[in-house]
Amino acid sequence: MKRKPDKRLVDELPDVEVPAGGFGQRELAVIEKLFRPDMPDGELINLYFLMHDWTMDSKWVFGARFKQIEDVLIARMCGREPEAGEVRDLPGFDPEDYREATEFVCSGEFTDWQILELYAIAQTNLTDDEIGHRWQAILDLCRAQILRRIKTTRAAATRRADDETAPRAGRTPAEIEARHAANEKYGERIRTWRGKVGMYERGLGAALCLTEKDIIEAEEGNPAIDPRMMLLPLILADDYCQAYEDAHRSSAATYVTQFYEASRRMTPKVRAIWLLHHVDGLTVAEIAEWQGISISMVSQRLREAERDVARYGPQPPKPTARKLRGPRQ
């Protein structure tokens, strides 16, 4: 039996009055209650894949409503309604092809149809005892990519609206350019993150363990997490993941959480230099030139950051000691 993407949707089924009719009427009544064209992105994705499961079993019952929800989701991803007869070119991956699937989703070179289909494939493979956690990582990244495309499409629409209404709204060209630069900087970080993830197999779960809400959205009172923070367990993999030939996702998630907590102890200037050095790979001299400060100041702030990491961050796993036998007497 396939795993549902969000059990809360399924839990609502018994609470809906069932109209008279045949098979599937209860489920359709729930969809009528939950589906709204303006519903939040995350809820729309959950509803889409819940309907995907049902439609695979009974297309003649759920197909029409599934198509309506799919059209809304695709329109949010690409900014237009899908055309009739549009070629989907769906990917095909067997359960053991998780490495190829990981490279595919990290590349970013896929259509909207392909990323939706890969999400469904990953969801189907979650129950595998041996490689289910790897497909969980792919599932998380697929979801983040879907939301990133929605965000990019909205940003492009907002950019066009800004350009058209700037004089009327009183926005200056400098304010518009600053907003555009912020969007482009975010996209550059995501591309850098994607490229680095693609170069590492070990510790992949650590880079994917944060949800898209942590990456993209800011909770009330808390800023959005810098996407580069997710790279730390990968970049420091030799210290923090070497003891785990097949690190479980929960362990990797713990590393990211502890790195994040340690970074919150740092001042903004110290944190910025620490990330530039460890994540972006800049040397001390390059950071000094970039920040317009002395090399000694950069070194001092890096030492402060390392003290915070040593005190509040994850501790490297201790190697297993092996007793050496002495010569036989």
C-alpha cells in the first residue's frame, strides 16, 4: 500500500458527510471540502499527491478532479495553464536507481511534469527497508524544487509588476533593483548548493534534512535559514560522517540542527565570515578583500566562530578503539 503524503488529509475522511452514491463518493466529498484554487502551496502539493494515489487506483472516479488540481499546480510552477496534449517525457527510475535519481533532481534540468513524477516515484519507494531513507532525501529535494519553481515564477511576475507600476506606486529604480538583486542572490545560492550536493554521496541526507519551509519561508519572528547552512555536514563530512558508512537521515538531521544552533550564537559578522570560509571556500585573504577589513580581523572572527562550533556544535564521533595484541610469549 502506498504511503500517503499527509496523513492529516486522510484523517479528515470520516468527518465528512457522505453523499448518496457509489465507490469514491466519500473521497470526492473530502476533496470538494479541501480544494481551493488559492490554497497554500504546501497544502496543494499534499492534496495533489493524495489524489495521485487515488487516481492510480480508480482513474474513472478521480481522474477529472485530479486533472483540475494538477492544472492549478502546474500553472503555479510555470506561470501558465498546461496545453492540451503537452508532451510529458516522464522519467523512469527503479528502486535501486536512487543514485541516478539523486543526480537528476540535483541537476535542475527537468520539466515540471518530470519533477512531479519523480516525487511520486520517491514516495512509492519510501517503504523499502534498505534504501527507503535515500528516497526520502530525494522526496524532500523534489518538494523543495517544486516550491522553488513556484517561488521563482511568482518572483518573475512580481518583477514585471514592479517594472510596470513603479512610478505609480512611488518605488524608485534603486529599490526595484535591490529587490531584483536579492532574488538573484537567492537563486545563486541555491545553484551553488545544488552543485555541491551533486559532488557528494556520503552525507546527502544531511544536506536535505531541512524542509522547504526552513529553506524558503520565514516563520514568525525567525528569519529564513540560509540554504548554505545545509551544506556544512557535507563539507565537514570527513569529521562528522566518516564513522557512518550509511548515515541515517535522523543522525544527519541532528548534525544540521546542532550546526544551526551553534551559528545562532555567533554575531552576524562572525557568522557571515564563517560561512564564506567553510561553505563558499574563500581564503582569509579573499574574505578580507571582500569585506574590506584586515586579515587579522578575519582570523580573529574565524577563531570566535570555531569556539562557538566547538562549544555548541556537534561533536565528531569517536573512532572505535582496537586493542592490539602483544607478541606471544
